Amino acid sequence: MSKPEGLHAGSAGVDTERLMRELGQARRFHLTNYVLCALTVFVAAVYATNYVFLAADVPYRCVVPECESANSSVYRPAWLAGALGGAGEAGVHARCERRAPLDPQLPCGEGTAFTQDPLPCDSWLYEANNTIVAEFNLACQEWKRTLVGTVHNIGMLVSLPILGYISDRWGRKRALILSCTLVGAIGTLKAFSVSYEMYIAVEFLETIAGASAFPAAYILTIELLGQDKRVLTTAFLGIMLVLGGLSFALLAKAFQYWRTFILVVYPPSLLFLLYIYFLPESIRWLLSKGRKEEAVEIIMRAAKMNKVTLSDETMKQLTEEKIKPLEEKKDEKAAEGLWGQVLQSPIIMTRLAICSWWWITCTFVFYGLAINSVSLAGDKYTNYMLVVSVEVIAVVTNALVLDRFGRKRTLLCAYTVCGLACVAIPFVPKSLPWLATLLYLVGKIAITQAFNGIYMYTSELFPTHARHSLLGFCSMVGRIGSIVAPQMPLLAIYVEWLPSVLFGSTALVAGALMLTTPETLNTRLPDTIREAEQISRHPSTPTSPPADQLQMTTRA
């Protein structure tokens, strides 16, 4: 006899899919926990790309010692154009070189003549001191500025396996609370940085602590639900990310000095320690670890809050002692050689390589467009909010089409549209800045749609026993894209059009690779590697039992 859907070796003899449906999924217990998890996602979005503004470039120029003192506050004197060779502030060389006056004995003025020989700058004058560029005197060291974003994303790569292990070993709740509180404590230390090196070190530690807050919240939320609600929940958390991103830009505009911003935004995260008392552990995780008594206590509390009565079959599963059948012991023994099975499967290994490229593309283009948004024409805060707000379109679109047109077709269109939009940007005439902005937004919407959907599609391509490990591997490899993305503004200084072309071509390659993988709509989540290999051959296998097989009694 086969096991019911959702009942497996690690569920402590409880049909978890049936249990989650009986608990209601949209009642008081669930809504309370959705809100608690949503707050962590909102805050995670505020911290996610803080370097976009905290390490943003500011206008600066050489100090001309023959014409002004080192502590001068006049940023645009009358003689400035002549002293900078007539190039003004247009390029990196104009900000790093100057020209000496022909007669240093004469006072500088509007008619002062300068030599034609360039001189390296010894010191600089900044138009504003809002970011670490002015604070730590990073003029003409663009690589140091962009390195902040790269170090931030390297921290994300390190964070994923550490917090993932904590989540699987000690629980989703502990991983989430640990991540949310540590990011507040460590991040606050950045405000007291006395050097660039200290700032970089704290940035790295902060990201290690906080980068896994969203994955932990996502997993905890998903594990509250049955399989049929996952698309909707992914959309809900996506909207919370958008709201967090908008709040980040508004706060950055309100508190433009970077130390003030940090002291206002980071300390409140310490309040997430209260989740120890308010947030329950994942029921699925407790059952998978055999901690049935703790799970039953939470289940009974949830049933009482939701005013539902569990079926006799579910109550029997929750109260009886579980004796492992021989079949389940065989399943556990087979799982021991998991990576050996993966390496021996050409189909799974090919999918692993393709999925890794999808993740690299999503992180590279998504973060690259977000970072470059501040260089668009107009106010940088408004541009960032505009680029973030259009993500709502992508999230809502995915909620409507993923279950109707399929994962593969939706993601193929998203990658293709993003690629074409980004490649077209360099060909837009300078006289049409609105068209370049429009293409930029179209590309951002499309890559957000791909990023939002690729998590689900990837998980459906891999077997249950390997799903978490392989998905985590793809996500880790994908951080290569987010590590490279912050360097794109540096590349744009020398070749302005190249970043957009790189974004577009990477997305088009990802779209082409989408043609090589099977559709997973209306397919059962594979439990074994063999079942995963068979997806393309049997695409119409249902994912879950019919709804009429599920009974639930509601108490008034």
C-alpha cells in the first residue's frame, strides 16, 4: 500500500498536507503568523541593498592649493572650469587631475590662465558628506566604493549555508529570530565605524547575520500551508519586499547622512527577540524531527484559535505512537547516498547546472538594475522607489499566470522580455531619456517576475530527499551574480553601454536554457531521483489528491 500524499518517513506518521488544510490556512492562527513573518520580510528588504545609498557616489573635485585652502567650502568657484581642464565633473579623470595656474603668485579669478599639463590631485573637496565616500575620503578610488556591495553579497553567500544548517538543525523559528536580531545589533555598529576597513568588516558580518532572514521567513510561512496556497503566499511575501524597498528609499531620503540613517533604522530589529514568545515553531519541521508532542501542542492551539475540529483520522495520527514500517527504514537508508545518486544522474546534474545559471542571472540582473537605478536621470531616491514599486506588477502577474500558463512558459517570456529591454537601452537616443527609463522598468519587471518564479520552479524539478540541498546549492552559486553586480557602475564609467548589454545577454541565455527543461505544472512533486527524471515523460500526473477527498469540520 502506498503512503498518503504528505505522509512520509520524516512526518512522524502524520499526513501534513491534510493537517494543514484542516487547520484552515486563512484563519486567526495563520493570519497572525503571516503578519509576524511579513514584518521580518519587510525589515529584511530595508537592509538588503542599503549600500546603494550609504556607499553612493557624491560629486567631488580636486582642491587647487594655489587658488584655495584645503578646508575651502566653495565647491564651484569662477575659475573651476579652467583649473579642471574644461572637462568639469564629467568623468573620472576630470575629478582626479587638475591644472596649475600659469602664475601662482597672482590670485585666482575668472580670468586666470592655467597650464595644459595635468597634475594629480593631492586632496579633494566634496559637495556633500552624506555617504562613506566623503566620510572616508574615497575620491578617485571607485573600486573601494563598489567593493562595499560586493562584500555585502559575499556575506550573503556565506550566510546561506550557515543559517540553513541552523534552520534544519535547531528550527526555523530560531534561525529567523537569530538572523533578525543579529542584523540589528551588528548593523548598528556601522554607525560607529572610524575607518573604511572597519566599515567593510562590519558590513560583511552584518550580511552574514541578516541575509538569511527572508529565506527563513519564507520557509516558515510556506510550511504553514498546503501545496495549493504556495503561489499566493510567494506573491504576498513579494509585495512585502516591495513595501520594504520603498520604505528604505523614503528613510534614506529623510535621513540622508549615513550614520543617522543607520541609528534610526537598525536598532528596532532588536525587538524581534520578542518573537521567542509570540512566534510558534514550524509544525512540519517539528514533525520531521520526531518532536511530536511539541507539534501537537501547537496544532491544538491553532485548532482552538481557528475554531476548527480536526477529523478523527488526523487526531488518531496525532495521538498514536508511530512505529516505523520497514518501507520507511529502507527509504532512510537510500537517502544516505543522496549525493552519490545525484552525481550518477546525468539528467539531474544537467538541471543543476541550468538552474544555477538561472539563479546567477536573476541575482546579477535584479541587483544590477536596482543598483544602477540611482544613476538614471532625475532624483536618485525617486528612481529607486520607481524601480522597486514596479515589482508589484511582476508579483501580481506571477500569481495570475504561474498556475494557468505554467512555470516554463511564464519564465521563458520573463527572461526574453528582460533581455530584449536591457539590450535595447544603449540604442535609445540621448534626446529620449523617458524611453530609456521605460525600457529599464520593463527589464526590472521581467527579471523580478523570473526571480519570483524561479524559486518555485527549481524546487519542483528536484526530488524531495534532495530538494533542499540542491535548491540551496543553486542559490549559493547564484550569489556569483549579486557579487559581480555592484561592480557594474564602475564598468559604466569606462564603457557606459556595456552593463545593460551584459544584463540583457545574460537574460537571453537563461531564456534559451528554459527550452531544455520540462514543464512542472500539474505534476506531482517527485520524491525520488527516478521520479524527477520521469517528469518530462509523464507531465500530467496530478500533484495532490482531489479536494473532495479532504474533509474538514468547522466549529461555530
